[in-house]
Amino acid sequence: MNFDGKRIAVIGLGYVGLPLAVEFGRTRDVVGLDLKVGRIEKLRSGIDSTKEVTPEDLAAAKHLRYTTEIEDITDCDIYIITVPTPVDQVNRPDLMPIRKASSAVGSVLSKGNVVIYESTVYPGCTEEICVPILESSSGLRFNEDFFCGYSPERINPGDQVNTLTKVVKVTAGSTPEAAAEIDALYGSIIERGTYLASSIKVAEAAKVIENIQRDINIALVNELSIIFNHLNIDTVDVLNTAGSKWNFLPFRPGLVGGHCIGVDPYYLTHKAEEVGYHPQVILSGRRINDEMAHYAARSVIKMMSKNGISINQSRVCILGVTFKENCPDIRNTKVVDLIREFEDWGIEVIVSDVHADGDEVFAHFGVNLTSLDEVKDVDAVVVAVAHDEYSNLEPSYLRALCKSKSAIIADIKSVFDREDLKACGFEVFRL
């Protein structure tokens, strides 16, 4: 088994697949497959709407071509699947995208081919769910006619420092020989090097707990922020003080959404329950984080009511709708929970975001975006996402958006100085 000169197909050209296809496409023949015609058209014109890859990088991937047709990847040797793995409405793993991708790849699979999965899954999913689909669609035998690998993505949307090539890449293969070749394949593009896991299951488990660990740590400080609010203590002051100790972990409270941290815990707990164990800490942390948007909204509403603002005649401006700062990604954003909570109280909600695509936001959530220049006469401002464009605003600018003498500001990410906000006439809430 030798991957030199082998053609690669990358299935799914989102936040994960496109940077991967571009890096390989600098020196290897790569076909990038995505079912969204609009996405392919933009990429062919040199535009990446996710903002993960620059026009210059797209141009540098001279051996990369794009397609929406499965027939265009029939002559490939290595298939890398990077499709989403979301959860459904009751937080059960939704494996439909990865099942469909496996079936499609299986239909064009040939002897000697390798299929590598990068989608985040629970331990065992690749070999228990995906491999049987590949065998059924192809008529080939696993580890005799074709082989599999797993190399979990570590993309951090919006992060221009810890990019694909700058982070250690975990790799794994279904046989020792396949594992070695897969490791070498990724090693050819990853500057920080690779880590070869002992098995595909180990690599799957390692990926899913990376995000669970962050989720639980943020859940802890979120719960602490609720306690400190009841005690009339500023959470940021407490964390800064505790952070003077060398080994105190610098986690901050916030809304925990996105396609990874807000989803991955449900994948592992699903598998754990399948084998008879009911997780407690993991699900407890997720419940806390899932509730934080509602808690923040109700806290703001309580402050408005105390200040004599008529709730069902009030207007609230929310700045930011993406799941994190400085990126356009709206997948599993918890800001929508903020919006819905305010709306449930009869409040008119005005939403602005300098990074999100307005058409995409409306299509997914039915929310219209408003330019910040058009916002005026609101009773409260919620800085929900710490985009640089918002963090760099003067408190006086935000205060000028409000009509009430006792205006409220919710600084969810604590990006402003609390005393500066008060000096402008704001009553301040922050997690």
C-alpha cells in the first residue's frame, strides 16, 4: 500500500473539508465534492463564504477541482469524508449525512481504495455503522478489498492562528499498514506533525472528549456565575482573582453552542447509554450550558421590569447571532435561544450581525438581520457575540441606541469595562 501519486476526493467542502482539500490540492490531484451548487460556484470564482480560506490560498491549490457530481470522483483512490454529524431535535445523533456519504462513496469504491472519516462521531461508529454501508454499496470486503481510517478534525472556526496545518493531527487506520500510510499522508501537509492512535475507536473517543472537557469546564463557570449573581458578586472579578494562582484554569462563562462543543457530548452519552451506562457529569454540564441563554434573557427582563420598562412594549437589540466571535458560522448558535426567550415575553427583538449571512440566518431561523446603523430607541442592548466590530465600540455609542433613562446592557462575554458602562448610564448584566 502506497499513497504516492494517489488521487484524493474530499466529500463535503465546509469548514473542515475545504481547508483540507486546499492543502492537499497544492501538490496533489484533489476533487472536492459538495452537493450545494451555490457553494461550488462561489469556490470556482475564488470565494469562500466561511472565511476559512483566503482567495490567495484557493488560487494556490492548483490541483484542486470542484464538483457536485458523484461520477466525478470515480477515479479517485483516497476518499476523505468531512460531512456534518449533528443531533436531532431531541439531541440524538443524526447520522444521516454520514450514512448518505458512505453510501455514495461505496457506490464508486474500487479494490485497494481507502476511506478516511473526519466527522466527529462516537467510538465505534466508523467500523460499526459506516463500514457495513461501504461494504453493502460496493460489494467489497473490508480490510481485504478496501481499508478505512479516521482522522478527526480540529478546526476552530474563525481562528486564523490555530489553522489546519498548525495543529497536531490525530490519525488512525483499520490495519497497521493502512494506519502508517494514512499517518504519512497527513504528515505531508501538517506542519505540527501527527499523532498515530492505536485504533480507530481510540481516535474517535479522543476527539469527542476534547470538546466534552471544554463543555464541562465552561458549565462549571456558568453555574458559578449564576451563584455569584445571586450573591451580588461580579463573576469576572472572582475569576480574575482566582486566576492569580498559577494552575487555575482560565475558563469564562458564556453561551456554548456551535457544531462541536454543543453537540459532541450527546454523541458519547448516546453510545454510553447503548452499553448500559447513564452518564451524569457530562449531561449535567450540557443541561447547564443549554439553559444559559434562557437564564441571561430572563435576567435582562427582570432588570427591565424593576426599572419600570413595560416588557410587552419594549425593544431589545441583540448584537451577534453566530455561535462565536469573528466568524459567520451559525450552526447550533445559542443566540437563537436568547431571541426566542425575549419574543416569548412579547418583546420586539432587533438582531444585527456584521459577519453572518442574512439570507442564511433567515432561512434557518426566520430572523431578519438589521444594520447596526438602523438601530435606535431600544430599551436594552445585548452584546451576545464578541465580534471585534462590537468589542471595539465605545460604551457611549451603545448607550445612544437606547431611549430609556434606565437602559440595560447585557455584556454576555464581558468585553467591556463594567464601570465604563455604568458611567454611560447603563445598568449592567453579565455572566
